[in-house]
Amino acid sequence: MAVFRSMVLAAMLAAASWSASAADIPGTITILEGEAQIFRGMSRYVAAEGVRLALGDIVETGENTFIQIELGDQSALQLGGISRVMINGGAGKPKPERWLYLMNGWAKFSGAKRDPKADAYDLRAPLFEVPPSPGTVVILATPIEVQLFVERGEVRLAERQKTGPNTPVVLKSGDTYRRKGAAHGSVVQEASPDFLAKMPKYFRDTLPSRMDRYRDQDIKPKDAPDFGYADVELWLKAEPSIRRPFVQRWKAKAFKDSAFKAGIVAEMNSHPEWDPVLFPEKYLPKEPPSTPSAPQPQQTVTPASMNPPPSK
């Protein structure tokens, strides 16, 4: 009996240890059909099943690609072709922040199996935010337009505004939210036939978790060709809170890669925070104008012809 208790205790400790370590890993690629790449630091890598992602990683998918990323809080993110997302986080109160930033593309985000003890991920995009919830949403987004369909559950979406507080929008299962530009979005109680026809086929099913397959594996991504300005242009031109950290991340690249620097300089109006980094001499303190010295009094010299003759 004592041996049985020891075995049970060991299994419980192992499970707890795995749960804690999984929560520390922002995400793991558990399904990949097609090609995808990971931007990490100043490098680009080829994505593969089993690769563990890190905070700050940008994942981009190729055409006709499907990828599933299982996150540390047991929520799941799926991406279709030509999609871009960044996994990030920061120091928050009382818990560290964890969030995904969807720049564009097809995405399906499900929190149905979310671990309440882990730091939860919310979903952010240029036009909206979705806080952690047990619901499932399917999204087709660009930086200026979005369609969001609630497949399951209730979702409390926050409509982002350029000025002032976000506008709350409560969505129920079966609702579709649409928004374009700065105008307020609209809600209808169905998904359009065009939206459903274009939706990636993998999004139509609920796929099982595959984390167990990669529990004890540490698969490293392979190196990909170096990236240029055009490859990350959307990120460099994103909203200030997203793009500004890239100055520190890619500053060294800009100094050693003349083509990358030239791209930044050509579009400097879209990311002016790079100007003082690339041209620090323009921001040096200006020397005060020199003060002209006071004129010295001139000595009067009497011509020799005007001097009186010496007395005899």
C-alpha cells in the first residue's frame, strides 16, 4: 500500500511539474501543414511541429498553411494562410500580462480548456481586443478591417478607439461582428456565406490537443534566410506600443545591414522613433552662440609732426 501511495504521489508531482513548466512556455506548435516562419530576435527560423515559442516571437504563415499553437494557459490559437501574430507579455499587476497580437489573416482562438491557474492570454488586434474567456472565435482581419464570428460561448469584445476608452461589445454564440476603419462596428446574428466559404477547412472542426506528443521534446527550429525591411514592414509601421520595442530588437541589424537601414530611412515618417537612433548627431545639444568680446579702448597716437619740438 505504501508503495502504491508513493507511485501516486510521484505521478501527481510529475503532473504538477509538467503543468508548471508548460505554463512557463508561451506556446508550442503542435500542428503544422504547410510552411511558416518564426522571427526571434534578429533571426528568422523555419517553423516545425514541436517547436516551443518564446515571448516576443512573431509567427507568420505561408499561403495555404495551417498551424496550431497551444498556449501555456491551455488555450489554443490556429492560423490560416498569410497570417501574422506576435506572442508577447509584460509586467502587469497583480499578474504578468500575456497577450497575442494579430496583425492580419485568418485566426481561430479557443479558450474552452483554459487553465484558470495559469497566466491567461488575451487577443489584441489593431481594431479590437478580446479578454480571456472560455469562448471560441473565428477571425478574418487586416489592420483596417475585421470580421469576427463567435463559434461558441459568450465573448466580451472591446472595440478600440483612437481617443477615449474602448467601447464594450457583448457577443453571443452565432454572432458576427464587423468593423472597418474608425467607424463603430456592427453585429449580426449569423455568419455570411462568403465568410464561411473562405474560412480554412481546418477551422470547421474542433481539433484535439497534441501537447502530450511534445511533452518531453525540445525541438529547435532550423535557420531561415535573413530577413529584410519588407518582411517586417507591417510590424515596423504598427501602432506605437507595438512597433517601438523593435528599435532595441533590430537596432544592431540596422547598423550592419545597409539595405535594412535604407528601408527604415525611406519610410521614417511611419516610424520616427528610429531617427534619433540612426542619426544621433541631429539630436546633440546645440552649442550656445558665442558672445562677442567687448571692444578694447583704443590708444590715441599723436603723429610725430604734431609733437612740440624739444626745449633747448
